[in-house]
Amino acid sequence: MSALLEVKNLRVAHGNIEAVHGISLSLDAGELVCLIGANGAGKSTTLNAVAGLVPTRSGDIFFAGERIDRLPAHRRAALGLSLVPEGRGIFPRLTISENLQMGAWHRRDNAAIRSDLDKQFALFPRLAERRLQLAGTLSGGEQQMVAMARAMMARPRLLLLDEPSMGLAPLMVRMILDTVQKIAAEGVTVLLVEQNAKAALCMATRGYVLEHGDITLAGEAGKLLHDPAVQSAYLGG
């Protein structure tokens, strides 16, 4: 069986500075895989390159067997690839409901869109209570919920999550990460970038460690969790 996402020898540069140095990674359908590393390691750059938001210097990206690294971002999204960006990227002057409907921009199945709105409000009850509230007036955790629910409105086959717990209170972090697990349990493939390396490895099936633009370790999440180098660098061990 071919991987749902396959990245081969990916290089990405910001101007003259190369941020990602020829990395390769893959995800099979139904996996929750995490990408961990220090700030500036190239994690967000990798996700943005897969989503089509930054150009690649070289390398190949395949999604469901189709090469996508030459496709614009909106074409990748229409194929079933959704990104929840670092910083959330919500529309602050739109309501929660309007934000979620923006996630279904490429769909024409109106009855199914309404059904999916109900599903997302069931997954995020706090949003259901505030569905007519402007998204810019929400707390950080509630805005993260909006960003995730909006991405799910596209019915993604692959969800790219960039630092979903960043800047949130501990109780909200737990709530957001629990929801990520629920989404994965429904069969959505997830590539998770998460500053809380321990939580990410406890959730994931596999993990990659990115250091200075290179993948230095990869394997089963449980093994990485107990790897001395990972514990020393990322888990406070």
C-alpha cells in the first residue's frame, strides 16, 4: 500500500537561507504522526511547504499517489489536504459559523455542509453556544477550536496541525489535544507539529525529530518517548 503523504528529499529556503535540508517523511492513511523539534528547526516550514504556502527549492511531495508539489495551495486543499496554521489564521470579523463555512469553500453539497456544521458544533460545544459571535472576540483556545473546525469542514483526508496548543492554558491544551485524538479516531490522517513533545509522542503512532532542518531521528512514538537523546533535548529528562 502506498503512503497517503510522501515527502522525498524536500529542500525549502527563505531567501538565501535553507531552512529544510532534503528531508523525507511519509504517513499512511489513518496514522497520527508527530514532528517535534526546537523552535527554528523547520517544522512549520515543512508543513507550509506540504500545504503549498511556501515554494520548495527541490524535492517531491506526493499525496494519495499524485505529485502535488507543483500545484497551488487551493488545488491541494481541494484534494483533501487541510492546514491549521500556527497562529490559527481565523477571520476575526466573521462569526464562528461564517468561519466554519469558509472551510467548505470548494464544496457544493449544501445539505452535507449543513450536516458537517452540526458535526463540528457537536465536537466543539463551546462554539455551538457562540456560533453567531465574532471570532475575533473569542479566547485563544476558542479561536483554536474555530481554526480546527474550519479545517474539518473541508472533509480532509490529511490534517496538518501546526502548534495547536501554543499559548493556551493547561486545561484548554488538554481539551484541544483530546479533540485531535478524536479526529484521528474518526479516520482522518494527522501530521502534528506540537511544542509539547511528550503529549505529542503519547498521542502519535510514529514521530520524526527535526533539528536544524534535518530529520535526526524517526520511529515508533513509544520508542522515541524513551530515547535518551529525545528525553534530554525535549522532555526535560
